[in-house]
Amino acid sequence: MQEEGSYICDSCGEEIVVPLDLSAGGVQEYVEDCPVCCYANVIHVEIDETGEVRVWGEGE
């Protein structure tokens, strides 16, 4: 399984790599500030039954 995922910052457009906590469940949501522009993004993580991971962010 993947240990990292990435999303595109809703404000500056940079690709941000984030560590994945696979023990936190199949559907996760948390707020993280972009390390480039400090914009708050809501990060969504979905892990399906086959282990495929989908990560995306949207502005808070």
C-alpha cells in the first residue's frame, strides 16, 4: 500500500505530498495548511477495498 499521497493546493496550484495514515480508516478528512502559501486546505483521503488510495484537497 501507498505511504504517501499528493494533492494540488486550491490556492497556489502546487502539488503537495502528504504522508498517509492507513490505520485511520478508509475515509479521512483533515485540515492542513499548504507549506508553500499557508492556505488552509481540507484534505480528503479515500482508501477502497483493493487498497487504492485517492487524495484531494479543497479550500477550507
